[in-house]
Amino acid sequence: MTRRRSSSRQRSRPGARSPQRDGRLRIIGGEYRRRLLPVLDSPGLRPTPDRVRETLFNWLVAATPGARVLDLFAGTGALGLEALSRGADTALFIERDGQVARALVDNLHTLGTAERGQVLSVDALALLAAGPAGFAPFTLVFLDPPFRQGLAEPCCERLEQGWLAAGAWIYVETETALDVRVPVNWSLHREVRAGDSTGRLYRRLARPAE
């Protein structure tokens, strides 16, 4: 997960944290632990704080190895890259901004994991609406859309149209004030707050929780 609250998961918002001073993303666990990757000098573009990523991947410690990851509104791809470092099989990164997407491709090559990571520079909601033809169902999804644009709920709904494997994990990050309605068969597992945002981790069930 990366922050740039604009056209992608990274989008600017009042009170947002400033980019890291050194302009780099640090992988915090797994095979590429402590590797530093450049972050494009773009307004508001910054990796998700280490503390939040550490918390999230502690929750996902058993789910990440072997995972098929979908990183929507990817930005720097901090969450998808972290998942690859921790043993995910593949990661598909969706980032509409072409320049940001190219920087992410470069970082995949720097890590030597380009064969496991694919970057598409397309609109995330449009991709979900088109359906998952050509993609195997994903077991782990990161969804952190631009704030205050009404994207979270339609993305969640469209993920249920063939994009998710049975038992998939879905991490949704939104502004704290937003009460997101998710599909009835998603069960809330954990949540974490950071600044003006709240991240919620859901588990997809075969049927709605009783």
C-alpha cells in the first residue's frame, strides 16, 4: 500500500503525512528485507508507514506464502512488493498513472522479481468491471482507493464478480469517517487506524456469517 491521495491509491488529502525524507521505500520483511527502493518524486506519493505494514502482515503471516495478490490503486506497490518478499507466488499491480507504473516496473526488476509481478497501467474500477478473464482468482487483495471519490464500495462489489478465490483475504483502507458496506459474505477480521485512515482486513466466506 502506498499513499498518494490523487488518481490512484496514493491521493492527496488535508493533513496527509508528507513523503519519506529520503524518498525511498523500505521492504520490512521476508526475502528482500531491508532493501531500499526509490520512490518517484511525485506530490503525495509515499509508502504506507512501516508500522501499518508490519501489523497487516503479522495478521497475514499464514496467508501470504503462495498467495496470488491483486494490488489495486498500487502507487509504489508497497503492499504488493512486501507480499512478494514474504513468499507470495504472484502479484498484479494496478496503477493508472503511467509514470508511477513505470517506476514500479523498475523496482520489480531491481528486486529481481519481475517474473512474479505484473503491472497494468489502467483504471482499477474499469478493469474490475471488465471481469477477470485471463486471471486466476486472487487469494489476497489490497484495496486503498482515492479518498472521497466513492470508489471503495463499487470496487468491493465488483471483486465479487469472479475476481476472488474461496477464502480470499481483502484489505480495504479508507478515510476513517467512511462506513463502507462490503459484500455480506466478507467477515471483518481485524482493523487498524493510522492518522485519518482506517484499514480493515476481511475474510471471504462461502456464505454470509450467521
